[in-house]
Amino acid sequence: MEKTDVLIIGGGAAGIFTGRTGKLNYPEKDFLIIRLEKQILIPCAIPYLFGTLGSVEKDVIPDSLLEKAGVRLKIDEVISIDKEKKVCKTANGDEIQFEKLVLATGSFPAVPKWLKGTNLENVFTVVKDKEKLSQMLQKLKDCEKIVIVGGGFIGVEVADDLSKLKKDITIVEILPHVLMLVFDEEVAEKAEEVLKSNGIKVKTGVGIKEILGKEKVEGVLLQNGEKVEADAVILAMGYKPNTRLAEEAGIELNEFGFIKVDEYMRTSAPDVYAVGDCAEKKNFLTGKPTKVMLASIACAEARIVGMNLYGLNTIKSFNGTIGIFSTKIGNTGFGAAGLSENAAKKEGIDVVTGSFKGVDRHPGCLPGAHEQFVKLIVCKDSGLIIGGEVIGGESTGELINLIGFAIQNRMTVRSILTSQIGTHPLLTSAPTVYPIIKAAEDALKKCR
């Protein structure tokens, strides 16, 4: 029987960073990652395989990251966990005994059971599997009419990247706008404008009823009776946590099927942890369970586990998931953090908003300048910042991270107004009209 101190099941972002952080904090312990895939991909870059990278090989995470950290790797599949005996069995017939177990089993694409036609040729989901993605990439090159079902981040990013190949692309989204789960109307509408300007057709407020075809895809039937021709369909209807192993081992799940964890990512079983997409998330602001799945969150959770495997050595400040998102459509960046205005109102929170529109260079006629919009969602009584949204150029990702820091550190609009910033003509907007500060000024006028 093979033995290890810390066994990590799953080799994605959560597994890798649990191993690396754990080995850094406990160098005397043996860390073993077991995963099914021979090679692992950078998950956030998968939508850019189609028109930008052009090859799955360009998106591979090198195993040298683990080797250099002193973390062992085993290619196999865990088929069962005995949490009492602290033993895992694998598909190859091996048994591995552990002191600590970390479940980093990730997620898989959600495909509704009621949807007819999902087994037809050229119906795809966006998986994290190198071989399947290679086959998908090859087949899509010969397809001209592509329907993408789902206007979330994956659907929008895949559509935008495929548009570079001059394909006939249609996005079908059941909500009133694409990206509506994260953004308010004014930002979601701008995203749709950019998609349409790139030649992508967007059908919102209507769902799919059936995928049409005999052996191969011929089109989709929408709930309003409309038919859209297609020789390929990509289902981007969300993801589900991969928790079968945990459930079969008697480890407790929450109402959404995620593995229940405490603030140190400990499960209901002693010495068993869960991180990443398979692990429960609670909203930083409301405390309610959330279905957010992001590699950035997985890495933060992995660092928590890696620092606290053999004793709670770290004061935990990760008191819930904020949900910080960013994407790029065409040459326009979109970002969101915390609660949108719509989400805050659904929670019964009395909010005001502050916004500002400017340019991300000064003067605005400098090369590479891009229009910039910032919106802050603020508690009316306290001035506490609970959300933000950004439209802009390449600085969007870092600007929304800055708003995320403000939310996590419970900053108010008043503290934003006294914050010190650094600016440069080629890198930021002018110090006199820095967008977060100007949006905070606008919100303060509306606070009590």
C-alpha cells in the first residue's frame, strides 16, 4: 500500500496550489497529487483556443510547477474513499493511505436531461479535457453556422473568439441580456453592443427547446417556435460541482450539491478538506450559499488549506466569496465585483449608486485610450461599498480587482475619497478624474 502525508485528488488550479502552498508551509511532509488527465489546461484560457491560441498545446500547465515545488504526481483515477481508514482506491487497483485528504475534483458542464438532441454529432460542451477540446477545435474549423446556448462568460468568450474565424455565430440566452447574472442592464447592454458590432447575433429572453437533426446537428428550436440553422451547437449552460466521490464517502453536501466546508475549508469528515469548484461558497456580503466557480477563488481557498493543514496557523480573512469577474469582448473589458444593483435590491438592501464615465489615459487623445465607465453600489445609510462594475480598456481587470479589495476591506465611499493613488498619462486616467474616486463622489451625494 502506498502512503503519503497529504493526498490531493484533482490536478487543476485548486489542486496545484494546495500542493505548492502546503509544501512551502510543511516542507517535511510528503504531498501527492492524483489526477486522471495526462496534461492539465489553464481553464480560463480555454475559450481562447478557437481564434486566438489556435492550439490546445499552447494552453498546457507544465508539470514542472509541481516538480520544482517537491510535490509528487500520479496519473490515475480515485474510485473510492474510506474516510475512517484514510485510504483511497484507484482505477488501476492501487490503494493509497493518507494523513490528510484534499478534494479538488472540480466541476463539469451542466447539460439538462430534458434537452433533446444532445447526443447528435457536433454538439459540444466546453470541457477541461485536452483530447476532447482538440477534437472539438478540429471539427469547428469545418463548421460555418454555430449556435452557442448560454450567454454567460463562457458562451460570450467562446463566441467572441470564434468570430475571429469569420463564422456565423448566434448566442441564445434565456435571460433579458447576456452576462445578466453578474452585470446590471447598462453594462450587459454594452456587452451586447460590442458582440453585435463583431457580427455575432444575439437572441435574448428566449431559451432553447430542442436541438434538431437526425445524426448530425441541423439547427435548434427555440421556445418561441423559431428555428435557427446550425452545423454545430455549443452548450454553455453552466457547470456542476464534481462531488460524486465525496457523496459516496458520506461527506456532507449542501443544497446545491457542493461539498460543505467551514471557514478553513474543512469538510464534515476529520482531516478531509475541499477546495475549488467542488467546494461550498458563501457570499461575502449576504452569507448565503452561492454557485460562483472561479479559478481565482480556487487559488485563494487552496492557499488557506495549504497554510492550515497541520494546525490553524493563519488568521483567516477569507470570510466568504466576493465574486470578482472580468472578461474582454473585442477590445473592451468588462468587470464586476460583489453585488450588482439588481442583486442588492433583491436582498432588500437599501442602496445608492455612483457612476462616472471618462477615459483611461490623460489626455484622452493619447494612443490606446479607451472610454471608461465605473459604477459603485453603496449601502445608503453607511456608505459601505458592496459592489462595482467597470467598462474600459485593458486596465479593466486590475480596476475591478481594486474595487474587490475595497469590498473585502469594508471600505466606505468616504474612505475611497481619501485614498492615495498613483497615476500616469499612459497608464491611467487623470488624478483629477480618477474613475473610482469620481464614482464615490457621486454616490456620497445620494447617501444619507
